[in-house]
Amino acid sequence: MVTQFSEAQLKILIKESVKEGIESHFMKLRGFFLPFVSQKEQKEVENSYKKPSRKIYRTHKIAI
């Protein structure tokens, strides 16, 4: 099956593909810089700060 793309469609397709590739590599790179947290440390943090609230807050911007 042969599909023909216009130049603009091909450019968009390539741009999206490159963006997805870069994003996946950056996610891996961010993982390398995350500090290691032992299970004991994680439990201490969870006990100290509890679980985050699921309550949703609305924010309003006021133009001055």
C-alpha cells in the first residue's frame, strides 16, 4: 500500500515523530537525575506528609 503525502503533511509527520523521540529520550534522562529513595525513606516521607488531597481548587487570574 502506497500513501502519498503533501509536503506540508510530510513535514508535520516528521516534526511530530522527532518531537516524540526527543520527549522519550528526555524522560529517560530525567530518570537518571532522580535521587534514589529507599523504601524506608519513602515510608518516612509518606508518614510525615500524608497522601495529597484530591480536592480540586479553582484559580482565577485577575488582570491589573
